[in-house]
Amino acid sequence: MQYVSLQGLDRMQKYWLITGSVGPRPVALVTTLGADGLCNAAPFSAFNYMGEDPPLFVIAIDRYGEESHRPGEAKDTLRNILERREFVVNMVDEPILEQAVHCATDYPAQVSEAEANGLALAPCTQVAVPRIAQAPIAWEARLFKVLDLSAQRSIVFGEILAMHFRDDLLDRERLRVDVERFAPVGRLGGPNYTRSTDRLRVRVPTFLQAAGKPRE
């Protein structure tokens, strides 16, 4: 094993080591509305669910870095969430992967990433922000809390208000997602992604079978 201490490393050195270690990571294609009503779309892989009661998830949002023509600026996603306090998380599968990734381009604020990359918009029910019509699953959400960890990064907690599912993905009677049909992509280090079509099924056993029942 090779040992690396994070002390003394710069921010990007830490970034490459951490993101190269944690994977695959789910990808949230987040849609928001600007003050002018323009729909912004941006992908984030520092994203995961945090609980179900209340139904919370978290997204980490950086400011634009030195690779951008907007270095140091707050990203449109964060600014829009803080102003409107609502947004939509659109899950990413292979058919929309390239379009979703291209939404990460540092477009000027007056450009709609969804429109620029051929992603259609559909109305939501409980929020004014539209969802991506091609997304297999979309969560309508409102802002729950923001933690400003540093001048560079904010952690956004969202509360899920409602969900949209592609018709074949939801077992309405059991209220279960058909995980055999849902095939999200995962983010690895750098511009690398993985498919989720190769599945393994491993159950967690209960220690005392008479006192507990494994989840199905």
C-alpha cells in the first residue's frame, strides 16, 4: 500500500485523490430557474440521499474554478436555489449521459444549458422549476439547508416533495422502483463513467432470524 497524507496538498490534488477513490458516484442533473425565468441545468456527482423522514438529499456545489472563463463566480445553480428555494434533481442514465455532462460547460448565465444540449423540459407539479423530460426519474425539491463550508464550496440539503418516474420504472401497487429497468450511470474519477447494467444481488442477513426479517 502507498501512503499519502493530505496535509500540505493543494485543493486540486486532494480533489483528484478523493474523487478517484469514491466511485461510482450517482449523477444529479439539477435544473433551476433564474430570476429571468431561464432554465439552468448542471450535473453534480457530489450527490447522494441522506434520509427518508424527512426525505433529504445533499449536493455539493463549488464555485467556478480556474478552468472556467468565470473563475471564482458562484455557479448559477447555487444562486438560483438560494433565490427561489426550489429545484429539481433529474437522474442520469446512458441515453442522456453525454448531454448531461455537456451541461457542465461554463456557459454564460443567460444561456440555458438544457436548450443548448437538446434536452426537453416538462412541467412539475409542486415547484415552478421544470424537469428534464428525457430523465428516467426526477425529484421535485425545495431547499432545506445550506452549509457554506468554505469560500469555494457549499453543501445544499434538499427536501424531496414529489417524484416523477418513467412509466416502466414504477411498480405503482408496491411503490417500488424496478431496479432491473433503471440503469443510471455512475461517475468515476475524471471524465470517466460506468454503466450499472451488470448486477449482483447480496442480501444482508439478520443475526436473530426470530427477531428480525431481512429487507426484500
